Amino acid sequence: MFEQLGLIGCGLMGGSFALALKQAGLVQRVVGYSKSPSTTQLARELGVIDVEAPSALLAVSGADIVLLAVPVAATEETFKSIRHLLSPDTLVMDVGSTKSDIVAAARTVLREQLPCFVPAHPIAGREVAGVRHADARLYQDRQVILTPLPETRPDHLARAEQVWKALGSRVRHMTPEAHDTAYAAVSHLPHLVAFAAMNAIAAQPQAREFLSLAGPGFRDFTRIAASDPSVWRDILLANRANVLAQSAQLRAALDALEACMQTPDGPALQQLIEKASDARSAWTLPSASASVPDN
Amino acid sequence: MFEQLGLIGCGLMGGSFALALKQAGLVQRVVGYSKSPSTTQLARELGVIDVEAPSALLAVSGADIVLLAVPVAATEETFKSIRHLLSPDTLVMDVGSTKSDIVAAARTVLREQLPCFVPAHPIAGREVAGVRHADARLYQDRQVILTPLPETRPDHLARAEQVWKALGSRVRHMTPEAHDTAYAAVSHLPHLVAFAAMNAIAAQPQAREFLSLAGPGFRDFTRIAASDPSVWRDILLANRANVLAQSAQLRAALDALEACMQTPDGPALQQLIEKASDARSAWTLPSASASVPDN
């Protein structure tokens, strides 16, 4: 399908994409670049990329597909450094967890190459970072949200869909704004709260004992707190208006529960917990094969 | 080791204890009682108990070990209904997630039988309730906290330790107060927040679409929101002073993160996330074999 993938950012997300593309026989050669030369070297040693590029620009040279897998705040700079070598026939995608800021950066920088760009957000990840954890199956049975622009070339969009489907993902389309609102609620706020939960415990003198007593519920509730700090700094800043609005919603729901505890009003408390428990019991992780409501 | 287990409450926790005890060959006969006759019947049909008792009192009759596995608020009533048939040689335990209230109920009701009682909290559970999910391995490789009283008979305490160890658990001792403080932080507050997170989403008009977009991070963060409502109503009420204090700590940690988002102050935000991420990365679920700090 493709001759050469230009991979910018050889971390967990980018490395997993390269491995998956290779394993599916969709690309002949992967040229990779990471900001840290030791990461690029390691990616080659691990067979994630075939050729180390000394710059983002050179990673793009000759590529017919380009993936940006960098912290979202680095997107604009990356676009700037590669735009001169993008041909109109090159498919360009990102894997960022926010979309409005990425789209704004693309509009500002890419100009006549804007139709090449298909903004993408695969709903996959892991609480560990780095190319060592790259996994060809990371995107399998996961959703991928594409937020195409009016300018996006339809053939690029179609190929983007094909690529993700070939990796076992289910593709959905949204506007960048609807994407950012939804993911503030179901991903960004949960990360923020998980960070806060860890910091709240760490700030107490009994932190070490508390942590030695925690069980499987705590393990799952806080798993995402181990996520990559620079990646999440960028996401929380880029989408801060939506995240702060969702935090206010959470605080209101917490206020309601706490009011029942303070009264105390057992039946009202039980009712609120039942609502939450029923909603969570009815939910299952959307898979590539499940049906979804139309947008 | 035991002739007869009197099981009061044939749900997930109680049923799993009965199955584990049987599988380890530690008990000859299980006599069970649940408030709902259909649950007791189902427990017998599933082989979790051998004999259905028509009352808590009759479940205790002839037992040399008794386990209370009822919502914590039902503990005092249960003690009242069984105390007349408790012999001084019967080991009595509970599995409640709070300990100060349970100990207070035992002091009020059990009186001369108080030395029989070894308050216990196994750090195990599941987001599903009911005897159908009972599992002989539920307590394997998990911690069990015992909060013995000055009055607790040392031989009962020793036997309680032996039982849990035989089921593959690691036993730790704490005071009821230290237990309740710690579990407010690492279990009760996370449950409260997970309930609030589900309710906050459910309250929004786009709830259905949001939930259809959520990924593995959301799945793990909210898993405990599916917990049993009446069990958690009781826990949150019984330990509400500690839980509300921990909630204030969490809100302060959340305030600090949000202040960095609002400024915005990227470096300070990254520092706070790094603290959380480092703390979570350094943590692993305590297992039955791991070493722990002394209390």
C-alpha cells in the first residue's frame, strides 16, 4: 500500500504504528526520527524503524505516508520543519489526543499542503511510554477518531480509513470540537483526577503506609496516573477549557454524593450510587466490531 | 481444622470464603443463611453451602467458625440475632470494609462473647455482586487486615490468621482507626469519585455519545463504579468523616493542577503530573509474598 513511512516521534504510539504497518505488510520501509538520537537509535535496533533520519524533514523526504507521534504542543513546530518536503500525494496523520489545537496548527502552517492532513486520534495507549513498549497490536480492536477538514482530500481520507481498518481499528468521524468535548469527559478529566488522587495521597505523612494497603480497585482507578507527563501536560493545556468544564461537572456530582453523606441520607445516597453503578454496569468498552450510535 | 462454618450472607464475599475453605479442606460442612431465601437456595444449588438455615441464629447453631458477610450497617442487627447461640470457642469474623463501626457494634452487642470476634477486612472484591460470582480464589494473593481488640482471645486471633494464610492471603494487623483512615484514602474515596465520574457524564445530554467513545483508560478508572450500591452506601456512611477528609485532600490536589492549567503554567503543571506519575509508576499491588513496612 505504501512505500515509505516517515515516522516523527518513535515512542509508544509511533513505534506501535510502524510495527503494525510492517506486520500487516502495508509498508516497505520506515524512516524514523525522534528528538532524542538515542531513541531513534533504539528504535532501529529494535526493528521498529529501518533507517534513522537526522531530522524530521529528512524523515519525510521520499515518504508517501507520514505519521506525527509527538506531544501535541510540538505539532506546530513539527509541521513547520517538514512542510517544505511534503508532496500533495503524501498522506499525513497525527495521533494526538486533542484535535482543535492540532487542526489550528495545521491551518496556520501547512497552507497548500493542508489537504494532505487527516487528523487522527487512536483510542489506545498504555501507562508506560517509550519505544521499548511498542506493540504491533496496540491499535487492534480499538476505535480511531478522524476529524477531517473541509479541505482534506477525499482520497487521503479514504486511505487513512483503510490503513486504520487494516490495523484492526474501527474508524469514526467527528468534528475537532465534538472530539475535544467528548474526550475531555471520558479521558482527559479521568487522567487529571487520577493525577490528583496520587498527589493527594503522596502529600500525607502516612502516604507510604496507605499505598502499602491499597488493593486492586486502587490499582485500576489510578493506572492512568502513570501516564507520560509531557504528553499529558500538553493535552491538559490544549484542551483546558473543556477539561475545566468537565471538572466542574464532576465536582457537582461529588457535591451531591457528599451532601447525602453529611445529612446523612442513606436512601438518597443509595439512589445516587445505583445510578452510577447501573450506568457503569451497562457500559462495555467499544470494540472494533461493536455497533455505535451515529454522530 | 473446622467442623462447621456458619455463613451469614451468601454473596460474593461470603460465598467465596465458603468455597475457598471447602477447597482447602478446612471445613466439613457449611450452613448458610441469606436475608433473601432465593439467595440461600441458589447458594446451596451452586454447592457454595451444604445446608440452608432459615435464620442467622440457626446458621450459627453448632458452628465452630462463623463469618458475617453482610453490608456493614447490618452487622449490629446480625450480632444481636446470633449472640445467644455463640459459644466462647466459636471463632467469629466479618469481612467489612470499615472497622471502627463494626468494632463498636461488637462491643455493644456481643458483651461476654466479644473475645470470640476477630474483625477482618480482606482487600479483595469484584465489580459484580452475588453468589453466582463466588470464586474460591478471590482471597488468594490478597492482603487481609485484622483489627483485633484488647479483649480478643489470642487463640482465636491465631486461628483467624491461620485460616486466611491457608487461603493464600497475607495477614496484617492494624487498629480499627488506622484501618479506616487508610482505606478512606485508598479505597472509599476512589469509589466515591468513580460514582461521581459516572453520574457527571450521565447528567450531560451527550452522555450516550461520550460513553460510546471511551477507551481502556476510562474502563479501568471507572471499574469500581459498578460496585454494589447497598454495600457502598453503608461503607461511605460508616466512614464518612474520614472519606470527607480525604475528599478535601483530593480537591486541594485537583485545585493545584487546575491552577496551573488556568494560568497557564506548563512547567508547574508538568512537575505536578511527574510527581503523580512517578508515585504511581513506583507502586505495585501488594501481594501475599511482598514485603511491607511495619505498622
